[in-house]
Amino acid sequence: MTPTTVGPVPRALGRTGLTVSPIGLGLAALGRPGYINLGHASDLAGRTDVDSMRLGAHRVLDAAYAGGVRYFDAARSYGRAEEFLGSWLTERQLDEVAVGSKWGYMYTADWRVDAAVHEVKDLSVGTLRRQIDESRDLLGDRLDLYQIHSATLDSGVLEDHSVLEALGSLRAEGLAIGFTTSGPHQDQTIERALQTGAFDAVQSTWNLYERTAGRALAHAHEQGLGVIIKEALANGRLTARGGDPRLLRAADQAGTTPDALALAGVLSQSWVDVVLSGAVTVPELESNLAALALEPDPDLLERLRDLTETAEAYWETRSGLPWN
């Protein structure tokens, strides 16, 4: 892969009516002192008080906007992520920015890294009604896309008529409605969600290790849903920190960084609208954005086919990543 001078080209996020950038910024690791990304503690370097984390988040948000990022993604369970994002939007008064958030998890760590439980899942309609008000209090009218956080078949949320009705009311008010997926059966969840006709966007894990949702995501894209990819770097496993010799070797041959190569692999998929960077520092973000300067390589995924893991193995490894 060779560098090009082409900058980020805005594109539509499916039928949401939103215009987004090919790389967005997810705030999962920016809004709380503990997260499961490799090296998260060293990124924060002990600066975990609220004021320091707000300043750090604003620095990364500024760098992201300067780098062409126009989609920002938060959640109620990401600590103070919505608060940090909301204050940044208010201070900067930026146009042409799309904002997504999620409901369904509650942050329970009380700003501690060593908490026994960091977040609790509850996909009931009561949680939806409470959390949409909380999200709007922090993000105001800048909230564009509201997503079910980690819809799964066994959660029953896609069969909950009270939830679907409430989401339909929000949609009628002009809010785009989406869902995110996780776990080894993402493909089945996506296909079931498509049957409901209730959604405008889907956000799923897809990366060089975990590719099982690809066919379902392509189907969702064909049906008009915006497709957002999360955990494209496998919580740091697909970076230099992860130390996978196969990826390191391929990145060296391509003259780029492992993270940029992994992100370029996601962006090479025609059904991807946005892939999220989870950067916590400006240098990490800049390294991620280097993916935009790589010429698409149609053979990249096949050459890196040996990185692919089974869905079960991937999600088992992810579940064992420590909060730090």
C-alpha cells in the first residue's frame, strides 16, 4: 500500500440523512479512567481526575476535527463521555458534525479503575426513557443517532414491542435509530434487526481477527442502513502494543503502522460507512488517521487471512482483557 494525498471524503450514513467521515471517533476510552484497551493506563499516565480527563478528551476531539473527523460516538455507560463531548460541542460551536450515542448500559464504576463491576446492562423500555432524557440533557439537539447498546438475540430487546414502539416515536421526531452488536452471533442479531424495519444504522465489531459479521453487514448496507464499525483494532490487539508478528511484518512491508493497516483493511470493505478510532492520545489518533492516506489494496484481507480467529475464540479473548 502506498501513501496518497486524498483527504477524507464525506459520505452518507445510509438512510439516516447524516453526513459522516470515513473515520469517526469513539469515546469509550476517553470518558472514564478504566477501560479494556491494551495500555489504557499508560495512555492516561495517572491523569485520571475529571478535569484532566476532560482536557485530554477535548485535545483529542480538537485533533480529530482538525483531521477531518466528523462523526463522534458516545454512550451512557462511557463514564462522562457524553458530558465531555457535549461541553466540547458547546465551546467550539462546530457545524457539520454528526453525533451518536447509546442507551442500555449504566456506568457503575464510580470513577474507579478497580471497580468490581464497571457497567450494568438493562435494555428495558424504562431504561430507554430515562437514558434518552439523560443523553439529551448532555448533548442537547446535537444528538443525531441513538443506538441500542449491544443488542443480542438472547437479550430479547428486538422482540420487546414497548422498546420498539418507543424507538419508533423517537424516530418520528427526527432522531435516527440504530443498534450495536457484540458476541459470537452478531450476524444473527443483525438479520433479526433487519426484519423489524425499526433501524437506520448498525454498529458492529469487524476487524482482521473477527470477520464473521461481514455478510450480514453487507446485507444491512444493501437495505439502506448506515454501517459503523467498532473495535476495528480489537481493543489494541491490532496495534504495535498487541505485538502480532504477522501484522507487524505486513505493516513494515506496507511502510505504515499496524493500526493504520488494520483500519485500512476495514475501510477496504465497500459496505463500511464509518470505522471508529478509539484513540486516547493525539499521537494515537494521528497514527489511526494515517489509514486514510493508504491506497486501497484489494488483496490486503486475503494476504492477512491467517489472522482470522473463530468468533468464539475472539470473544473469549476479549472477555478476558483486563480493565486498566
